[in-house]
Amino acid sequence: MQCPECGESAADVRLSYCENCGAKMPARPAPPPRASSAKSQRPSRPMSEPAYAAEILDEEEDARQQGRAGAAPPRGARAQPPPDAYEDPYTGPRWLKDVPGHSQSVVGVGLVTFSLVLSILPFFPSVGVLGTLLTLVGSVALVARELRRDGNAPGWVDHVPLVLMRPEVPAAFTLLLLALTLRLLSGFNLLLPLWAVGTVLIAVEQYRLVIAEPDGVGRDFDLRSLLGFPRVLALAGVVVCVVALFLPWGKVMADGSSLPDNAPVPGSVRGAPPELRVLPTTRPSDDSLYSQGGGVASRSGWDLPLSELPLLALLSLLVLAALRPDVERPALLRWVPVGAVSVSLLWALAGVKLAVGPFAFLVGLGAVGFHAVRHALGRDEPPGLLPPEDDPYDPDQDLETEPDSGYRS
């Protein structure tokens, strides 16, 4: 098409004005339909070259046609992904949507870890050095397992040993948290609710994932076997030992030092006859020595160092006692109950005093020791689970079952 003013031929019939003189171009006929591959046939223009009107119109028309079909946005606009790319395929509870791995066990580990941080403060109880170390190791292993199960594991998960990824580890970690909860029951405080909530979150999910499922570790244990003789003695002994840890194990001074068994009570004179008493006087209300009963306080078994050691040792003994007979186990495992009782006995003798707590603990430990000795000798199985003894040899049986050789005398 040519311009009526200057006679210049237009490069594109769709132009309304002449690119040379600016005169209005005559009306153009309707363009014929173009093939869909026109854009792919047009060579791409480098960004350093100027854009001409014909190329701009081509790009805008292609963008309009592709926009109707849901294709790329027009030139100059930022490319946006389809709406489906923003949708999260997670369909679980909403409160776990932003949690790493979408796991409530991760939330529980966070609460437990926060409780360990609070236990550093002097006015909060602690689960002990051994309990803290085991809790930290179990927390790292559980979080790594949950992130790997979700499929979005970060790089540090690859450095966690594979032995910590076994299903027995989260099951043992759950039992550890439940045992340490007993340790915190010695006195109500802010740490107990946080620890209990975190433990419940972990226990509920891990029971469903690694314990109660058909291939879970729960199939290797039979808790009902603990109610049969002689294992019921071990169960009763462990219960007595745990209760004994809440009983008095002696007295301590206000500064934390132990009070001798023959120390005089407040109000008496050391080294004087019992008849000689100190006359009552007005006690200052702001004196902590008088307000705390002369600085003497009773302590329980949980106040002793490493009080979580006998608890974990005795619980491990019950776990082995509940193990099914058909589960393979190393031969050395039969001596573990004896070792658990020995460790608990040494711990009790180190802090024994003339109090009801130590004596109750030793009584319960005696019942547990009876089971441990029988287990070491291989006699702790209930009668129904013992292997049948071989039938005595009967020489006439061979004659009765011997096939007839056909020989007749």
C-alpha cells in the first residue's frame, strides 16, 4: 500500500499513518488469517536494536491471541506462573501448614527444647545432665526423620547417622520423654505443662507412625506378659522404686549441704543434754533462717544427683521383659537386667540415709533383682512360652516304626 501524499510504500498494511510523511493512509482490506507458526518464523530482534512500529504491532497482536488461549503475557510485562503453582498440595490441619515437615512431632520437639532452655534458670527444675543429653540426641534424630519423611529435608539431615533413622529410635525417644515427665512431677512449675504438651504431641503421632502400625515396633512386644509370674514381680518392683523416689531421702540445710543424722533439731544446743532447750524468742519475719524451719528441709530421691539414671535403667529392664520370645536378640542382652539392677543399687547406696525413701527403694529393687537373676539364667519365661522338652528316647519306638524289610526267619 502506498501513501497518497508522498507515494512511499508502507512496510505494513495495518499502519494508519505513513511512516515517512505522517499522512493518513487509505483503509486497508481485512488481513488474511495467518498460520499459528508465524511468530516462530519471524526472526528474533536483539534488544540493542530499535523497535519499529510493525514489529511492535506484531508482538501486541500475538500477545492478544495467545492471551485468549492462556499463553504468555504481553511484551514488557513480568512473567507470572500459573495460579496452580501457588497452591500448596498440603491438605492436613491448618495449624501444621507452616511447620517444617507438617509434623506435630516437630512442634513437640520445639516445646521440649524450650523446656530444656528454661531448666537452665535456677528457679526451674531440671531433667538432669543425662536426661538432657539423651533428649537433645533424640530430638535431632526425630526432627531429621520427620523432615526426610516429608521429602523436603535440608542438607544437615544427610549428616545424621542412618542408625538414628530406624523406627526404634523415635519409639525409645517417646518412652524417654514419658519417663522424664515423672522426674518433673516432683513439684508443679511452669516447666511441667510445656514438657507435658510437647511429650503428648510427640507420643500421639509417633504411636501412630512407628508403634501401632502393622510393621511398627509394637509387634515385637507383649505388654500382657508383664502381668504373669515372675515378670509381675519386676513390674511391681519398678513401681515401688519410682514411688520411693518421691518419698523423703533425708534432710538438707538451706545452703544445700546434707544434714547429719545425729544433728540437733532447731531450738536445741549442740552438745548439750536434750533437756536443755533454748528459750523461745521473737523471731524476725524477714529472716529466712527462721521462716524455713531453721534452714532444714526434707529432700526426695529426685533431689539426688543422677536421679534419672535408676529410672531409665529400670524402665529398660521392663522393656526387655516385655519383648516377645520369638524376637531375635544377642546373647549378651540377657545380662542387661542384672546390670540395670546393679547400677540402681550402687546409686541408692551412695545416697542412702535413715529415711523411708531409701528403704522402700531397696525393697522394690529386691523384687526387680529376683527377676533379673531368673532372666540371666533363662528361667523368666512364663510356662506357656517355654520350649517343649524333647521326648525321652524309647527303643521300642524304632522297632514299631521300622519298615518291613520282607525278611522272615
